[in-house]
Amino acid sequence: MRRLVLLRHGRTEWNDTGRAQGHADVPLDATGEAQAKAVAPVLAALSPVALWSSDLARAAGTAAVVAAEAGLEPVLDARLREFDVGPHRVGLTDEQYAAAHPEEHAALVAGDVAAVPGRETPDDVLARFLPALAAYADTLGEDETGVVVSHGAALRVAVPAFLGWRGEVAESLGVLANCGWVVLEHSASTWTGGIVRWRLSAWNRVVG
């Protein structure tokens, strides 16, 4: 059985204050560093053979802690970045964004993401994220585990797409906690008539 473990980064100050981060290079805060140190031995116990991470500071910082515990060298990949939220949204809370850019905010609330300058759509994110995830999966041998460190919103759209989920099923996953992780397993199942496929084994596991 091959296994991919997908980890959301630890907390940042902007997470704590509700400020949108997007591609901003925001580091972990003290709580985020503690979260990374807590999850690192748990994931290291899975004996991962490789670790890939978004190159943004909050993910790379989390990955560095996990990699040190697991004896690995993290590979940074910009394809694993969070949604680009556009230049006007970065650093603002939802209330601040609505006040400063009401037309953009209204378009976003209405689901017209393409009308927000500089903001990635889910399809934009999937176009870069899925090829990366597929490539990592292909490098794993039988009974090997790989770890991917990324971001909450990006993982929430990438995981169901990777599994081939569609529509309401794809939208049913909850929000990942900081340093919450997902487990995907590639193996046969009696439920699928012995067909070998990637399946969701766990969503939003946390330490403690």
C-alpha cells in the first residue's frame, strides 16, 4: 500500500487574526511552531521516504520541522501554494476587504471569482496542484509513504479532485485545522471489487 499524508501548515499570526494570506510569505507564530513540533514525531513514525512542501514560509517552516524529525530533506514546490487571493485581499480581514473593495467583495460572495483581479479560481489551483500530487504519488513504491505540506483551501479542492470526486461530494469536506492532516491510501478494497485506487483514509487528524 502506498500512502500520501497531506499536512496543512501551522498557525500564523494572520490565521489568528483572520487576515487573508494567499501568496504572502507569513511565518509561523509561536503557536504554529509548537503545532509543527507536536505533529513532527507523529508523521515521522510513519517512516516517510520523501517530503514535499509549498515554498511559502508558513508551509516551508512546518516542513522543515517535520523533515528534521524524519531525517529527510524537504523539496519545495511552488505548485503547492495556497490560492492567490489577489492584491487587494492580502492582509485584510473579510470585514476590512468588504469596506475597502466592496465591488470585489460582492463578486466573491456571489461566487464570481473570475471578476476579482488577481484571484485564482479553483481550476487555476488544480491546474498546478494536481500534476504535482500525481508526480509525487508516482514516485512512491509499494508500502512507501510520502508527506506533502500545503495550505487549507488548496488541499480542500485538490484532495477531492485527486480522488475523482465531483459536485456536492467534493464540497463536503470540512476546514482543515492548522497542522491537521489527511491520509490517502493506494490499495485494493473489497468494496471496489479488488480494484486498486487512491482512497481517503482520514481527514483532519490532529495531535491530541
